[in-house]
Amino acid sequence: MRNEELKANSGAPILFVGAGPGDPELITVKGLKALQGADVVVYAGSLVNKALLEELKPGAEAYDSAPLNLEEVLAIMISAAKAGRQVVRLHTGDPSLYGAIQEQMETLDAEGIAYRVIPGVTAAFATAASLRQELTLPQVSQTVVLTRIEGRTPVPEKEKLGRIAALGATVCLYLSVSMMDKVVAELLAGGVYTTETPAAVVSRASWPDERVVEGTLGDIAEKVLAAGISRQALILVGEVLSARTKGVPEKSKLYDKGFVHGFRS
């Protein structure tokens, strides 16, 4: 049964909401309204800014999913939904990226419970904002790869970091900062990046205690180690990072006075 059909067979749909990267003001307006209207909220307590819980209405229940397993999380959500209560599953960043929501939605489908997903701001974009950096530049990179290095969660062979590095694109690495030496080795193994390729690590982007470490693939691992950053950080690699020191090699056509398009002649 598709989601549209499920709506006719249950009450208010469960809402999967992206809380954004950390700053409570970076939740979307739609996400905030969902949170304010919730009767039950299951939130990722290890990552979501708890300031968002101040938006809950009186009497709303909040459950931290950090110490819970999948079955326990689903039991709370399903029980509340079947009782006619509005449920919000609050994920960090955007739920569709490393959010493990597919397995939750699969169970909800089996239970005949409707749901919707409200997207959020992911850490890659908060990192770019902190660095004041555009991720796509003409003649430098028109491709952004969001990926991770293999850890306890395996990575398909075709998506090994060395293969992705061979593109020479802008790469944003999640869940990888604790393995910086391995990250650097695999990026260099792609044969396009060099030890001079710019790299940056932003820890807890958009939070009050955000930290930024900048360097190259030749020294970024050492700098991150010295900074004591081992979790909740995003790694950004690519030549776009050199634009702030070397300048933009070619201006975008978007606002070029000689470039004609459907809105400007």
C-alpha cells in the first residue's frame, strides 16, 4: 500500500522531521510547526539540540531515542499513533541522510500507519556556511559528493573512497573524522587529489562551540588530532576551498551581463 492510501486508514500521520545541524533556528518553519503541534516526540538525543524541546506544547511527551533500540523506538511511535496522538520523530540534520528512517517507514507500512517526511538542513550545508564557501564553482567543481569512509557500517565496493576521490569533485565526508589518517590515505589513492589539496574539518557546525580546522590533505589529519576532534564533525575536501585565497577562476554565467536567459534579455 502506498502512503496516500495509508492516510485513509489511520489518524494523523507520523512526521519524520529534520531538526537541522544544531542551531535551533535552522529547523524549517514546517518542521517547527510540526514540533509545536506534537503530542509525542521521539528525538535523537545525542545529536539534536535540546533547545528545540522548549517548543513543545504543555503535556507533550518527549523520548530520547539514544538509549533505545529500533523496536523500542517503533513501539513508542506506533502505540501513540494508534491512540490518535500526533507523533514527531525528530532526527538531526536531514532525515534522509544517514538517518536510518527507511527501516522505520518499512515497519509503519506493515502496520498500516501513515507518515510524512519534512526535510531539514544537513551538516554539509551548515559547514559550507561556516566556511563561507560555495561548494560548486565554474571550472573547479560542479559535483558534490556526500559520503563516508567505511567503518562499522560497510561501504559498497563501487563506492570506496579511493574511487570517489578519482572524480576530483568536492567531497563532504560524514561519520569519518575519527579515522582521519585512513580518510587522507584513501583520498590520495584516487590519484587526483594531492597533499596540497585544500581540506577543512568543521566540528559541530552551527552550534555555539563550533570549531573549524583548515589545511591540506598533507596536514589536516595532524591538525585535527591536535585539536582533539574525534566526532560530530564534517570533512570537506576539494579545490573549491582554495577560491578564498586564489580567487574564483571563472565567474558564473548566471549574472553575466552578456548571458541571455528566459528572465533577462
